[in-house]
Amino acid sequence: MTNQLILNEPIAAGLDVIGDRWTLLILREAFYGATRFEQFCHRVSISRATLTRRLNALIEKEILYRAPTKASSKRFEYKFTQRGLSLMSSSLLALQWEADWRQNNDRQHNVAQRLYHRVCGERLAPKPVCRACDTLVAFNDVSWLDMSEQLDNQLDTIRASNAKHRKRVVKSGKDEPDTDPGLASMVGDRWTILILIACFFGARKFDAFINQLNIPSSVLAERLKLLAEAKVLRRDPYQNNPVRYEYHLTDKGKSLFPFIMSLRQWVVENMLEASQVNNRLVHNPCGNPLTLDVVCAGCGQKPWPQDIEWKR
Ligand SMILES: [Zn+2]
Ligand SMILES: [Zn+2]
């Protein structure tokens, strides 16, 4: 039973909105200050047609809105709604993770090192904390409660939602950024994020991922290979003849936990009806259901885009 828990996870539904690598790159540039179509086009190196589609989808989901610029009523800029602003926590954690694990650590390329929090004047290091007890949330401090009796209904819903994606994902490939080395290019699709969530909650073997996620085996094989190449997962043989592997999170993989949990938190708070939320994640040190907040490590306040300063 426990190996099917992941299917019950509400994040699967919300990932339709943000679980796409182009969308993660667009949102990241928006948090860095891009507002104009041409700026996104240039900074993300994305085709105009793809950019138009992704921006329209973000407007439709009320993450961005479009408004005339001050200078001209014929020109437009894209700005965050309140719902969009609350994605900044995830974006900060992504940035910090990239900085922690990147090879080339010079300051010019390390965006996280140039980010300051105006409220306290410190470098803005994002710290994931439990809302109930205000302490740091780490990978080993969270457990997953047993599921509810409505499980079967919810499983069906998520299986159906994943089934819808099987065709679309398999034939994608052309329409993807090619050279971005960051997190978005590695985890920027719903399957990869779901695979990581399954890993966080104990999936190790190929069949376990298949059972939990209703994922096509070719897509699973490809994503596991990518995650192993990125050293997020380690592949250990557990059987010979034929050889079969187990997949284990490396330290680099475990350190993605706050980022993935904050994406999940955003989905829970913004994309689901109260009745769909089934909070079964527990923060062990305090025993409360886990609600993740991201605060500035220097002062403990929640950072907002207007409080962020860039230094060269
Ligand atoms: Zn707690
Ligand atoms: Zn601060």
C-alpha cells in the first residue's frame, strides 16, 4: 500500500501550471526583473511563438497579468499577481541550489551571491522553515502519514491526469531549451518533479516508479538517466542476470527537497480547493502537518521582490 502513496499527492495536478522548463525559465527572469516581451525573448532565448504560448498560459492561470506601460498605452508589460509573487520562495530555493552545486563559482555567474535583502542588509540566503515551529526543515525531518479512505477516487483522478500527459510528453523534445545548465533544464517537467517526490518517499526500483506514477517506461528510463547523469540519483545494481538497478538520492538530490516541497506548497495553497487538500506530510520535530515557509536566513522575514537588491 505504501508504495502507492505518491499517486495521492496533490502536486501532480498543479504541476500542469508550472512543471515545464520554459515556464520555470520565464518565471525566473520575471523575478530578476524582466517585464517586457522582448526582454523575455532575449534572456530566455525562446522562440516568439513558444514565449507567447507560455505567457498566455501564465496569464490564464493568474500568475502574471498584462498591463500597458507607463510610457505608452500601446506597449505592454507582464507583472506578477499575488499568486505569482508567492512562487518567489521556490525560485529563491532553486537559485540557492544551483549556487551550492555549480562547478564554476565566480561571483559574476553566481546570481545567488549577488542577491541582498534590503530589510536586514544581509545576503539573501533562503531558509526553508516549518510554519508551526519555525525551525529549519530538512530531508530527514518529514514523514508521510497513511492515506485516507477516499484514496481510490483520488488515485483515479491522478492516474487519469497522468494518462493525459503520456502522449504529449513522449512526443515533446523539439520545443525545449538546449543549453541551460540550471535547475530548470534538469527538473523542469512534471515527470521529473514527480519522480523526485517518489524518491523522497522511498521509491527505489523501476517498477515502483511505474506503479506510483503511471509513467510511460520509455519516459521513466530517459528521466532516470538524466537524473543519474546530473548526479542527483545514484544507480546501484541489486540483481545480476539480467542486471537491475535501484536508484538512490545523492546528497545533491536530497538537497533538492526544500525546493520540491515549496513547489508542492505553492500548488496546495494556490491551485487546489480546500476539499482536495489532504495534508499528510508531518514535520517530525514538532508533530504538526508540514507547511513550508521560506524566510531570509539573516532576519527570519519572508522576502518579497521589492525587498531584493542586486549587487555587482
Ligand atoms: Zn515543525
Ligand atoms: Zn533579511
